[in-house]
Amino acid sequence: MQTNFLLGTIEITKPARLLLKRVPLDLIARHAVNEHGTLTRAERARNELSMKTIGPIKSRYRVDPTKTFTPHIVIENDKGWSTTIIRVE
């Protein structure tokens, strides 16, 4: 898989790990190729700018995409792309 930006160190918060009951490699892969899930227009615009300026990049996915009331998992790179954090939103 060729990523569009560096992922750096990947960290998964304990609540995200417990909620998903797995390491979300599929979501990390989607994040890495700029398929950012359910973002707002403003968040998408920030991601586009961040691709040019090595700024923070954010993705948001439903824990269960078949149920609209399940929590979201957020994957976000920090500025400089040295760390990617996976957390519950």
C-alpha cells in the first residue's frame, strides 16, 4: 500500500481498542490513502491544506457503518505527521 502522507508512530487509545475489539488496520489504510470517512466540508478543506503544509490530517468513521447511532472512531495525524492517534469521538 502506498500512503499519501507519513503515518509516524501509531497510537490507539484504550477506549478505541476496547470499543473496536481489534486493531483497526482497515481504517488506518483508508486514512492513509485519503479516504477520510464522514468529515465536514471544513474538515475536508483543512485536510487538503494540510497535505500541502504537513499539517494535521483527520478521518472519522462509524464503529458500525450499518448503524447510524454508533460512536465514531477518529484517526488523526499531528502536525508534522510524526504520530497518528486513533480515538473514540
